[in-house]
Amino acid sequence: MPELPEVETIRSRLAPGLVGRSFERVEITDGRLTRPESPEVVAAELAGERVADVRRRGKYLIVAFESGRHLLIHLRMTGSLEHPISGDTDPYRRATVTLDDGSEVAYRDVRRFGTWLLLEPGELDEYLDAKIGGEPLEAAFTTATLTRALEGRRAPIKAAILDQKAVAGVGNIYADEALWRARIHPLRPAGDLDRNEVAELRKAIRKALELGIARQGATLRDFRDSGGRRGRMQLEFKVYGRANEPCERCGTPIAKIHAAGRGTWFCPTCQPTPA
């Protein structure tokens, strides 16, 4: 699933080609993308809109229009956007936007879980505030903020930081990477962490996400950035997907368990099992 670094990579690639351009024509070929709204109705509403900005919040990509409307795109597991389009045929293309300069933006989604939602002026903040918390890369993401989000929670810390209301944008990959950096076992009860551990975890989350952005995200199977290129973060994973390989800190073989319903990788020595 594209997480914060992958979505930010797509945003940064798309923005220069979209800002200031108008949606001349929109074709949506998958009704699941806009449900419960009709894809034909959404496509017609988008036609003629002029792009003012391309933003991101958590895992959401936000296309802001001069009209005050916003197109909110969630890529879910396998969604991606490509501009300009590098090929004519793609069986996984679900929507195509033709811009007023003649170029095209293609939305592709292998598993078809992604969503497009057109919001009217004034609706964006209320919609997002109800679904996700603050940005972990912003100054407001402090140790005190993270402490409040974890306070009293008996759920495993892995589950707690996957909660988008606690830490927007973190998914399975960067949760495992951050917990390794902070030396915290993924099954530790979230509310048991002391202030120093929370402070280390906050720094580790930011470091993992910043490195992911610098490497243009991770390419595992279906992710491609907006130019069809593939990220490099997978070449620098510390634990994710590395079962039985040596930990680069201590040499202990990386272990795999399940936490929060997800495959979870950690170092048994660096991240000791909770009592």
C-alpha cells in the first residue's frame, strides 16, 4: 500500500505538470472508483476545473481547484498516477484526465480499492479531520502529541501507530522500520511506553518517513511514481520483509510475527519481547 512517502513522491512529481492547468476532459472507466457517485457525473463535474495546487495529507492526495473544490484521492493498496503517460495500453488504467495542454494523467489501480471523492468548497478540513490525525512531519508532531495519542492504550504499539488518527500516513512498512529504529518491540502495549521511549519513537517515525521520501518511496510490486519510475527505499529496509536476514546493528536474524493483523518484522535482540 502506498504510504506517506509514496504519496508524497507522487505529489511532488505531479504538481509541476498540473498546477495552472485545466481538466479539459475526464474519463472514468471504473465505477468502483467514485461510488456511490456515478463515474459519469463525477467526470462531468471535474471537466473545466483549473488546478490551483496539489497537496497531501496523510495518505490522501489532494488536488485543489481554483473554484474551491477539492478532488480527494486515496490510492489504497495499488493505486498510482502517471503524468505524462508513457504508454498507450494499460489494462489497469481506471481513469484518464486530459489537460488543456494536451497531456494526459492516468490513474491505474491493479486491485481497484482506490477512491476519488469530489468535495465542495469548505468540506475538505471537516472530512479529513474526522478520519486522520496530524502530520508526523510537521512541527506540531511533538513527543507530547504522540504521548496523548498513545496514553492508556492497551493495543500493541504496532497497531497504535497504524491508527491514522494517531499518526497520519504511517503504514505497515514504515511502522516496522520506525519501531526498529526506536528499539521497541511491536507487541509492547502502547500505553506502557515511558516518555523517553515515546520521544525516541517520534524521532524514529520522522526519520523513517523522511528517508522514504528521499528514496522516492518503496517499490514492492505495483507502486510506481507519477513518471512511471520505481522507488528505492526497499533497498534500505532495516527489518521489513527481511525475515532470517541479519540485523545490521547486532547480527541477530530478523524475525517475523503477526501484529495488528499484519505481517511484522523485528529484531529479537534490539527489540526485546515485553514481559
